[in-house]
Amino acid sequence: MAQGQLQIQGSSDFSVALAGNPNSGKTTLFNVLTGAKAQTGNYPGITVDMIQGLAKLKSGAVAKVLDIPGTYSLTARSAEEQVAVEALLPAGDKPDLVIVVADATALERHLYLALQIVETGLPVVIALNMMDEARALGMKINTARLGELLGAEVVPIVASRAEGIDALGEAIERRLGSLGACPRPEEVPESLVEDVLEVERALRSEGPTAAGDEATGGRADAMVRARALWGILSLGDDELAHIDTSLREAVAAVRNRAEAGGRDLDLEIIGARYARIDKIVRESVQAHARERRWTTQIDAVLTHPVGGFVVFAVVMAGLFQALFAWSDPMIGLVEDLVVVTQGAVGALLSEGPVRGLLVDGVIAGVGNVLVFVPQIALLFIFIAFLEDSGYLARVAFVIDRVMSGVGLHGKAFVPLLSGFACAVPAVMATRTIESRRDRLVTMLSLPLMSCSARLPVYVLIIATVFPPDATVLGAMSLGAVVLFGLYALSVVSTLGVAAILHRTVLAGPRPPLVLEMPPYRLPTLRSVLGAAYRRVKSFIVDAGTIILAMTIVLWALLTYPHDAGVEHRFDTLRAEASGALSGDALSERMDTLDSGESEALLRASAAGRLGRFIEPAIEPLGFDWKIGVGIIGSFAAREVLISTLGVVYGIGGDADEESLPLRDALHSASRPDGSPTFTPLMGVSLMVFFLFAAQCMSTLAVVRREAGGWKWVAFMFTYMTGLAYLSSLVVYQGGLLLGFT
């Protein structure tokens, strides 16, 4: 996974940092060098934290490779850019070498960061990535001349195909084996010299740690110059309040003096750098690229204000139709496998608590969640395909009018999209947003996006309360339409909550959109299936751990305290029935008594008592106490509802090949008056509740970490739970008034 830190086994001889613009292929190169499987994608913002791994070179030396978040420059404006800056311009230990990954098809933009890093004095090797695309565009890059002009060796590579990796390894060893040319401090315009020197003096007054280098001479001068320019460009940002006071004061004095004189320091520094880059490109690129006219024509449709929305709606409708049509056979297969497993395990064990725990608890609980893995896998495959193709960036462009109108930053698109998979990495992905206010708006609203944990709940309820062969307009299945509606409602709700937050507790100016439009690429089967596999594995491991623990707890709560009086009463009734009845009548009576005994024992259990305690509060929503037990358990994780219902409705015990799957058991469930428990109206009410409720401890924990305290966690939990209750109440009571059942 791209978020977090990969495990490193063994020791390393030196450290190598991978730096580059977002979407430059850094993480792809990291995977090639280390053999890791960190997430990659064809849009910026995938890596939001430091990733570490080990790479072994031909000489036998072992390098610790750091994949730092993508950044366009050493000017920190967002949380993930700060991670990059601290890795490249640290106050303490620095990497032994930096590999700057640059996109060969967009040299002018990517050389800005490369030039900055070279001029810090750090040992640098430039990996010129995507050379296959550059050649296809007619570009001829003189890498030797480019290296001379930059002051660093340039190695052409194609990271996605592992081309040029051996040459890159050799360049790394050459650079580490020599000090390299002593870098000169970055040249600045004459008008900036005094300003930069003033900030440099402030850095040196704080000692070598503040200056960023304990060395002397030109290498130290280059590092001080780099940090001074970084300070001038970055320290106006409130996000960097931890910087030394003397440096901040020096930068403030320089900027105030420049503003008083009508000068724009940012424009002067950046303009000088791009003037130098233009000269470098003119001398090293021998042919201009051919224009991709076909991409322009496609973009004219996909980014059209109306046409783009139409295409996106068609793509999403097709996705949800496929989720139902393609996954149903696989779901049936997994259901049969779960039932067979229950029967086999039940046959091996004698009646008792261990048998009940394994069959009624673990297998019934975990198995009924695994039933929905095929649909989750299909969802992730579709998302990975759309990511890698470059289409999702076009979608972000199209919906920016809506997002900015409700107060969501343009960069919120990637976190919101990630929310369809899991809210935890989605919240972490908000680090790409520069402003803390905009980050809070995004992270407090994105948990309303329907994540993969909600999908099993939706599918189970839809399959229970709606006819499987029902269609809408003879084209799409009714289940697909309902599922599409739920996802659409989650998007609309997310935007609505963001609009309210933007205008009330987190009011601020309308945020702009600055988005890199990645090129179109044909996704490879390996990358798509690999991304889907990692996400499904994460779902099974993370969710499975919670589900297993909660299932054991719920089984115990549903089993104990064991009321011996109930068993004695029903044993007496069975004895009476055996003396008075025979044949089919006796069999039917015994089935009725078995069901009644299970119901009575369940009501007397700890979970049954808790469910009946909250039943008056949830009855207006259409829920009975059994569903109440599931709702309580699901506050740990939404998918726990599936395992809870499997235990509550007895999907286990004497299960065999004739046993009903969970969805059929729920369809057959009835209330004491004989009416069905799960009706279409009640099902919609339950799905709406799960759409809005804050039922995920992991999400609450990551929001606390990213927001920096419990205040916003409490706010989010309160508003989401209240919204879930009120929405479900309106749906159920409104439906009853309109005559629905």
C-alpha cells in the first residue's frame, strides 16, 4: 500500500531517496528497485507518506530506498510536500543520494525540481522516465548534454518495463563512489542578491543544523542557498509555523521590504529558474514533440461541461450493472462453499460450545462477509482501470464546478474517489491539499462516500427485499438501479455536507483547482489486477480481523447467559408432542419448537437484552431488536452487520448442503405477527442508515491523527449518527404515510 511504511528486513549500507513530481513514475521505480508492491496510479497524489524498502545493487551493496511524496518544487505548500522537503532539506541526517525521477515528455516542468535538488549540494542521479513515450512523440533527448548542463548524470529509463534499471544501478554506484563536482550555489537575479544573503545570514547564525549541513566550503554554501530560497518561497505559509523564529523573522523582513517596493519575490525567483530551464532544454532536446491530436479530440468530449457528465454517468451505470450481472454466479459459488464448510465442520464436532463458536460464530460470521468479495474485487478492478487510463483526472476537471461551488478543493477529488474503496487511506490522501481548512472540510465530509465495507450491506439487503429478476425500462436490473441510487446519494450528501461546513464552521474563500492532466495510457492487466489484489487483500485482512473478533464477542453475547429454564420448558413440550403426534405433523411441530427455543434463548441472552433495550428507539426506523444488535456491533466496522445477522438468524448450527444462504434466511424471517421482517421499505431505511452512520473505528482513529485531536472526531461522529437516524426516520415514516410497505 502507498500509505504508511513498508517493512524493511535487514540492514543497509546507504540511503537513496526517490524524488520527483507527482505522477512521474517514482513509485513504479521504487517497486522495480525493491520488489515491493506499493500502489501506483495514472494521476497525482497516490503517495502521501514516506515509503521505505531495500534494494541490492550488483556490487552487493544494499541501499535503503525512500519513496518520498511527489512535489513540484522544494516550496512546501501541503502536508505531503512538507514530508518531501524535510527529507531533502533536513535539519539532521540527509540521504546519501537522491534519484530525481523526471517525465521525459514534460521536461520543462520536471526539471524545475531536479535543478533545485542538484543545487542543494546533495549527490544526484536523474532517472529520465517514460522514454518510450518521448520517442513515440518524436522527442530526441541528448541525455549526455542534459547531464552536463544540470551537473548530474542522466539515465534514460522506462520504469513500467524495468528498462534501463541496470544502467541506473551503475550510475548510483558511480555517484556514491565519488564526491562529484562541488556544486555552486544557485544563481539568483541581481535584484535578489541582498535579500537572499540576509536570509542566509539568519540561517548561519542558528548554526549548522539550521543551515542544513555540517560541511564547509561550496557544498555547505549550496545547501544554505537552497534553504534560503526555500524559506523565502515557503515561510509565508501558516502550515510551517514550526520553523525557527530567526529564520521566519528574516524572511518576513525581506518579503515586507519587497512588497513595500512593489516587487514580487516569488515571481523573480521562479522566473529566473524557468529562464535557465528553457536554455537547458533548448540545448539538450534536439527535436520537438509531435502533438497528440487524438487526445485533444477525446478531451474535447470527456472534459465538456455536458458531454463529460453524460459519459461519466454512463460509465458509472455500466459499472453498477456489471457488479450485479457479473458477480452473482461467483457469489452463489462462495455461498455454497460457506454452507458446505459449516456442514463439514459441524459433522466433525460434537454438540457443545466449541462447535457453536466455530460453526455459528466464526464460519457463519466471517463466511457471510467473504460471500461479497467477488463484488468488491470487481469494483476495485474497475476503479484501477479508470485510474490507470487517465480518465479519472478528466472526471475531476468536469466536476470541479460542482466541487468548488460547495467548498471542496479541486485536489479533494482523489481523496473522495479513494473513499469509494476505504475512508482510511482517503483521509490520509487529504494531505495533498494545502490549506488546513480545506483539508478539514474534505476529511469531515468524505466518510459519507460509500466505501467497500458498505457494499456487502447494500447487496445483501437489495437481494433480500427486491425481486432478483426485476428490471427498470427492461435494461438495468432493479438491484443495480437501487445500488446506483445509493452511491449517487452518498456523493450528493458528501457535497451537501461540504457546502454546509464551508459556509459555517469552516468558512473560507472558494478554493481554486490546479490539476495535472496525465496522459492517456492503456492499463496493463498486471497493474489492474495487482491494484485490485492489494485492495481486496487489505479489505479481507483488515476487515477480517475486526469481524473475527467481533463475531466471537457477539456469539458469546448471543449465547450467554444460558437459560436452562427455557431448555427445560421446550424439552417438556417436545416430549408432549412425541406422545400426541406422529409423521409429518410431529416433524412440523418439532421444527416449530426448535425455532421457538432458539428465539427464546436469543431473547434471554446478553445481546438479546441489549437489543430489546434499544428497540423503542429504533422501532420508528422499521428495525426490530435483532437488527439493533447488528447495528450496535457494526459501529466497530460496517461489514460486521453481515456476520452479526448470520449469527442472530442462526445461519450455522446444523447447516448442510440444503441450508439456506443468509439472504434467503433473511427473506424468510418474520415478525411475531407473521409479517415479513425485511420489507422493501424497511430495507431502504436500513441502507440509508448505513449510508450515513459513522460506523468505522479505523476511520475515527485516522481522522483524530490527521485533524490533530478528538474535537473534530466527536463532531463528525455526532453529525453522521444524527444524520443517519433522521434520514432513516424520514424514509420509513414517510414511506408508511405514502402507503409503501
